[in-house]
Amino acid sequence: MPDWLRRHREVDEAEQTRRRFARRQWTRRWQLGRVLAAALALLLVVGVGIWLVAYSSVLGVKEVEVQGTELLSAEQVRAEVQVADGEPLARVDIDAVAARIEELPAVRSVDVSRKWPNSLLVQVTERAVVAVIQVGAKYRGMDETGTIFRNFARIPKGVPLIKASGELSAEVRAEGASVVGAMPASVARRVEYVELRTVDQINLVLRDGRNVVWGSAEESATKGKVLEVLLAEDGTTLDVSVPGNPTVK
């Protein structure tokens, strides 16, 4: 093969090698550019998402929905939420909101949750009156824990009254409420009042004038069932202080 032809082929092969190398380099740069562009786009989307959720008012609080209230008004509950209008929903301290609402005397428990995109949902469980106590000229309703949470102008029909011989402390209230809360409804309706002398000396006065020796609040559920049976007996004093051995006099 002539030298000029060999040299021409060598130059041609070198040029093809250079072109292939250039194409490979361009392909690598193009692929790297695509990866970088995709990464930047993802970072931009994530950044915008974080801003929308955590810092902007687009997903901010615009409404507080209150459910489960009868004694309380929705406005009373909303007043305890204390979340600014437009505050990002994701940054609301749910536990702190619930703790403030639970300070309302009529609230037994509360569940606060986010309702996307712009609402807080407050589900309230209110206390139920099991008995009333007289404080001055007012009747105060309390639940089964002895917590006082509302006023009455008069004793509600079918709700027992609690009287105390001494100081009506939180412990004594809790004992009396525990007794009343454990009674069957058929028994509670027939109770005129519960007399609290000490935590171990609790008596009931029935609406028909009969007396019930209850003893302490222990085994109140069993005592209530036993008393439900004894109510059919004659006698003026029904003793269920030892529920396994009740007596009628």
C-alpha cells in the first residue's frame, strides 16, 4: 500500500476516534445536565412544598370546627383555641390547644386534629351530671369524678342531691360521686339525697323516706345491684355496706 494512502487512512481513523470521543463526552455532559436539572427541579418542588405547608397562609387556619358541645357554646371552645387566623396548619401545637380546652370545667376530654386544607377539628366530650350539691343558694352539678362544672336553679328531676356533714372536700365529693355513678338508673331515680359523713360512712335517703346504709364507696357497683333487689322488701333501713350479707330492718 502506498505511503500516502496509509497516511490518509491513519488520519481518517484518528479523526473518527476523535469524533467518537467528542460524542461520548457530549453524551456524558448531556446526561449529567439532565440529572442536575432533575435534582434542581425536585429541590424546587420540595422547597415550595415546605414553604406552602409550614410558612405560608395558603394552608393556614381559616376555620375551627367544634363538635360534641351542648353545655358549652362553640364560641366558648374557640376562645380557648388561641390560634391566629392564617397560622400554618402544620405548625399548630395540637397538644397545647387540647390542654387549653380541657381547662373548661364542662370538658371531660377533647380531641383536636387537623382537617386539611384549612381547618382545625375540635371534638369535645362533655361531663355528665350524676349528682348535685348545694352551695349557698345554688345547686352545683358534678360528674362521676366529683368535678363541679355547672349551676342549676333547682335540683334536676331524677338527679340525687349530695349532702355532707362536714367539709365537702374534693375527696369527699369524689366518694359521693363514685357512689351515685355506680348506681343502676332505677336506684338513682329513687334517691332523695346522699349523706356523706366520712369516706367510710355514706348513707342514702330514698324518696319514700327509707334509709340505706351504704358504707364506703368500695364495691359500689355491687352494692347498687344488691340495693335494686332490696328495694322490693319492706323495712325502713336497708343495709348494703357488706354486699355479700345485706340486711333489712
